Amino acid sequence: MEEKNLLYVVTKIQKEENIPIEGRFFEERIWEFLISLRYLANYQGEVVAFDYGSDPQILEKMGDFGVKVIPLPIDKEWEVPVERNLTNRRNIDVIPLLEQHYKDYKFLTYDFDCWFQEPIDEFWTELDDIEGCYYSVEKGRACRYRGPESTLQEYKDIQGRLGGFVWGGMQSGKFKPHLDRLRLMTDLFLEGGWDLYNWGADQALITHTVDFEKDRLDAWRWGFEWYCIELKGKKVVSKMPWYDGPIAVIHQNATLNRGKSEFCRFKNLHKGLWKKYK
């Protein structure tokens, strides 16, 4: 039987000119994501961008990388424009499209401010043996709570048990556990007192909904933070005592670090590929 695997991102990107280092420069990040995925990691699988209305030229160029673009609904703003709560809303809006078009697939989704330095094909094999979802935990750090007061202590206990929090920029799982987790998050956002309008609340919510019996929480190879790494030549490696394995995917963060991750940018480490395909 043919493997049914889907790597997807959720986007709304406008074309940017004269991008400053201190800015959010999302457009550059999507090209780092796609160039490294296709031409450094040599990934040949299905890639979809669920899109809230990006610049048409950007969408056309994404097609050059073999990305299928599927529009997401933008008519319901839920009190704020989608740009203000995309990180949360994406987890709700993709559900009917995944159900309709990708039945029985395995899913891997990233924030697009990541890049790939090694193949990720082995990831899908690892997912075969995981009953729940597969996450990467950021050790030794805390994530701000955005839920109701009634479950604050429970959240603190979960972070204590994890020794950190789940990085929300990578989510993965087989069809049923992945969709079940998105539905649970939807219920908590819409009915459970979690702040849908707070950018990044999904990261705290994913942490809050961890299933310690079914989820696997050591996906560091497939998603590692820029402040946890160092360089050996052009190779990104862990500098953390709790992980010394290979790193395939680096999260370089487009919104908060204000240029601090420039040392590990794909475009700076692999200038030949960047110039050829950008």
C-alpha cells in the first residue's frame, strides 16, 4: 500500500521589500523552508499550504516548489483579523479540509520559520509506532498560560512533569490522533475559556492537552530551537546536555528574536542554494 503522508503549513504572507533584520520578514522564511526542504533535505513528498490569502506572486512561486495551495476561509474574523490569531485559528480551520481530502494520512505540520538540514523521510516510520501525537518538548523553560483560572494549577503540574513545554511550531500524528487533538483544541478555544485572540496561545494549549499515556514527546530531531544549537562548520548541532542526537529541522523564529538567530539562518549557511532558488 502506498504511504499517505502530508507535510503542511498554514500561511498568510505578503510580499516584502527591503526587509530589515529587526522585522518579521516572513517572506524570506517561507523560501528558506521550501528550498531547504526540497534541495537540501531532498524531500519529494506531498506539501500543502493552507492559505488565508497570501500575495498571488508568492503563491505562484510556492507552486514552483511543488506546493499545492488550498484556500482557507477568511470571511469569519472572530473579532480580530486573521493575522492577529493565525497561530490559533489555523488549528480550527484546517480540520474540515484534512477530513475531506486527506483521510487516513499521517500529518506533519510546521511553522514556516524552520529549515531542513537532513532528510525527514525517517520521520514517517517513527510515527507508525506512536499511538497519540508526536511533539518536541523545550526543556528547562516555561510557556505563559492563556487558559481559565480553574485549570492553571493543572497546567503548572503538566509543565513540571514535562520539564518544560511543548513547542507549538511542530505538530504531528496519524489521522485520528491528529484530528482528535485539533478538535479538542477547538473545543477549548471556543468553549473552554482559552484565549483565541492571543497570538501563540496554541503552544500553551498543546502543552495543556498532552496525553502522557499515548503521546511521544522527544521529537527533537524533527524540531530544535535556535537557542539550543551551535554550529560545526555549516552543520547545526545540539549544545544541550539532554540531547546529543542528529538535528534535521531547525526552528529559527521569525517573530521574537529580532535577528539573534542570524547565525543559523539557512540563507547564510547555504548561500549557493539560496542564490540559485530564491
